[in-house]
Amino acid sequence: MPAHNGLRLDDGDRATPRQQQTRADEQLQLVQEELRALAAASKHVDLVEIMPELVELDLNPVIVLPPGQGAIAVDVRMRLTTDAPEPG
């Protein structure tokens, strides 16, 4: 995951509304970057096309790398069926 800058939205009375909004915007940007990385990684999961017997794919956890570097699935679980149609 990208290194977070330690900003928190609950810094109490010390943060002005403008500072709170800036922090919220930064947190939102981090989440958006992580979602983009997950979306990019999911495009590479074309196993269904080459493995019609694949019924379920569980990737957990998925670690989002810095922007442009994608993501890594730490643990992968697949459920297969013997009733899959022949490819082609």
C-alpha cells in the first residue's frame, strides 16, 4: 500500500475546517489511487477465458503498490468445477 502521510481526520480542535478538508481530500486521493491500481490488476485476471472450469477466484489480501506498479495478491484461492464446457 502507498505510504500514508499520517494525516488523520480527527485531529480535534487543532485543525481548522480548511485543514480538515485538505486532509479529507488527501485521503480521498489515496483511496482513488488504490482503486485505480485494483482496477488495473483486475484486467489481468483473464483466467476465466483460459480456465472455463474456474467457478470462483478469491484474492485476499491484495496489496496495492505505488502508482504505476500495480498490485500483488498475497493469497489466492480458486474453486473449480468438473462440469465446465470444453474451450473453443
